[in-house]
Amino acid sequence: MKKYFLSIYFGYHDSCITISDQKKILLHLEAERIFRKKHLGITSTTKMEKLIKIGLNYLKLDIKNVSTLYVADWNNQYKKTNVKILGKSFNVILTSHHQNHIGTSYPAGFNDSIIVCADGGSEDGSTKIYLNKNSKIKLIDDLDNTPATGKFFGTLTQMIVADDFERAHHSYPGKTMGLAGTGEESLIFKELIEKNWQEINKLQFKGVDHLLNTFKISLKNPQFWQDKKRRDLAYTGQKYWVDYFFNKLKKYAKLSSNISIVGGCALNVILNSRIRESGLFNHVYVSPISGDSGQSLGAILFHNPNIKASYPFLGRGFGEINEIPEEFLDDLFDNKIVAWYQGRSEIGARALGHRSFLGLPSTLKLKVQLNEVIKGRESFRPVAPMIAFDYVENFFYTNKSSEYMTFSVKAKEITKKLAPAIVHQDGTSRIQTVSENDNPIIFKALIETMKKTGAPILMNTSFNVDGEPIVDTPEDAKKTFKKSRADSLFINGKRYIKNY
């Protein structure tokens, strides 16, 4: 009888489940996508059962088919090791937070590697460096009591964006990263950070007024990108954090030529890029699901290293597409913003071409339309490019792939000329490279775009509006399309427009 594994993560945010057989990951569901609330942390076993049932029904399985149950220990809502789910009793295999993060790196296929696990905290702490030798994990450094943690970056975000603990640690760090590209280094802020890093490296549940007083920063203006002090603090704090991290990693490069970065801090493309560009390691791997929304998936992989995970399209799908619609290309070339829905959803925080808003990057006007009008984002926030991998060297200073939008690279002058919308103020772009094997439909669209515009590049941002998670079902897509000011919607090739 075929065996199936079920893995559950409650957590304090980003709850998720994963189902696999003994060979491969079959389905990964992030609770926020299903229940339509960003970073949802499930605190009810009844609601978790609903999520499990949705996953099993999608795969046409029954709880009776499940032989093994993994449950993450962090904020586990089952208070005993024997639990009943949908009428079946299980002996729970408890999993640890850092091991689960580490498991998400196993699809890299490294027999040996340095693994950096960095986040805001759990029963395993915040930031540790591990050595992986044939899936045997050894702790080699503990950085919890250093600036190299998610706690540090979250508190920094409270000081810059908004003094809202939950959002500053879960939703707003990307704003701080983007803002850093618009600021300059301040020696005054650098000295203050060096003196106060231990206080910054605490979870400031009650707010950061004391730090704001020390740094002489005011949060009265909600348009933080207009405040030079906050822009400079973002740049200086980001640089301090990356420099400290990088200098710590230098001494471990001799232990392996490979490195994987996992945990919520793996979303920091500036850190990832600094490590890759340094040449300290031959290979730098960052999965698309390194944060807590990948906990359940990582648990299965950590305990079963031979199980395959075909990143990144492991969410639900409701149909497929085999040919690129001509109407899709017509809309793009008519300078329209397209809501694009294709096949199974990508997992993780980045839209990778199956649940995306897409448009030409040829004018800043289109960037404003996509970024500010449709997405409701701040004007300084960068928009990411998709580029056909075959031509990446022609437009960026790199010859390496970035399938999951986890690295930023310097743009060439031709890119600034032909695709100005996707070049950030600091001259970089957080690229997603697309090969024909990754997504033949989007790859063909990029090639057709090159024929038309000279650049095989499209603007790409996640298919959601401000405050909502990425769409999951066709119904979600239609609702979000109606709320947005996108021009057309394609669901597996079928075109929809609004009836005003």
C-alpha cells in the first residue's frame, strides 16, 4: 500500500501543511492563500483540520491514506504526542524549527555545504551556522547574540517604517530593503548602531520610542520614504547588518564550496547577492520557500532527504495552458498591465510567473501604473524583472541564474535605456531568470517581447492587491482582478476583461 506523509506547521504566523508520498512532495499549502489573510497563524486545531481536508481533497486522498504525521514543535497546538485528525489517530513526530528550515535547502543537491539559518526566533534561537555533510548536520557557530538576526532587522524596520511589531517583522522588512537603495551611509547612525545593537537585537513588543529618541528619528510622517534620516538609517542599518554577517561567514568558506541560506532572512537579496558576488563559495543556494511558510515542507525533506521537491510550483492548480495566447502578447504590446494566472501556484513570498501582474518595463509611466495604482505600493519600491536566461549577460552584470528572485544584480546601460521600469535607484534589479524548462509559456513571451522591444524582459509582481495574499484559485483571481486596475486577466489562457 502506498504511504503518504502529512506535515503540519501552526507557528505564530505563516501556518502551512505539506503532503508527500515516499518519492516526492505532492502539495504544499500556505494557510494565508486558502483563508485569504496574510501571514495567517492558525491557532485552532479545527481550522487546521479544514486546511488538511482541503489538501487531501485536492489530491483525491483520504486521511486513511496518511501513514506518518510530522508536526512542528514551535507553537504546536496539539498538546500531546498522540492526536486524532479527521477521525484517525497518529503518533506525532515532532520537528524542530531550524531543522525544518534546513530541509528546504536539500533540493540544492549539495552533499556538503555551509547552511546559514537566520530568522526572528524560535525554540532553536535566531541565527546559527551549520555544516552539512551528507545530511548530517553539525552546529558550528551560534550568532543569536550578534546583530546577524531577524530580530535586529525587524526592530530596525520598526524604527523606519512603522512601530507596529507584527507588521515590522513579518510584512515590512521588504520596505526597509527597498528603501536602503535610496539612502546614503551616515557615520552618525553607524556609531549609534554600534553602541546600541544589543537593544536593536531584541524583540521590541512594546515599541521603539526609546530607540527613536536615541537616534533622533520621528515616525510622525507616515511617508517614510520622504524622510532623508529614515532613508539613511535604512541604508546604514542594512549595510551594517550585511557587513557583519558577511565577515562572520568568511572564516567558514574553507569548510565547503557550497552555501545555503535559509530562514526569513534568506529573503534579503542584498545579503544573498553580497555572498554570491564575493566568490567565497562556488554555489550559493536560496530556495523559494526559506521562510516560515516553508516549515512543513522542510520537515518532510529534513527527515526524508531522498524525497524530491520540484520547486517552485507545488501549490494548487485548476487547469493548465499549452500555448501562449496571442491576445496576451497583444495586450502587453499595447502597454496594458495583465493579471496572469497559470497552472499550479508557486510557493513562497515571490510571484514567479504563475500568479503575477505583468507588463512591459519600457517606461516609468507603466511602472507607476503597476506599482502604485494597481498594487498600492510606495513609489520607491522596486519592481522585479523576468528575463530569458539565455540573454541575462546582455542586460545584467552576471552569468548566473536566479530562478526564485533571490538575488539582485547590477543593470547594464542598455537595460536602463530599454527597461528603465525594473532598475532600482541604486542601479540594481532583483531578477528572475526564466529558461524554457522553467516555464515555456513565459519564456516564449519573453522572446517575443525581445523581438518587439529589444529586451527579453517583463515587469513582474505578485498577483494581489495591498493587504491581501497572492491569489490561489480562479475565483480569487477574478475577485482580485475586479478590485485592481489591471487591464485584462488571463486564466490558463482564457482572457477576461471588466464590464464597466
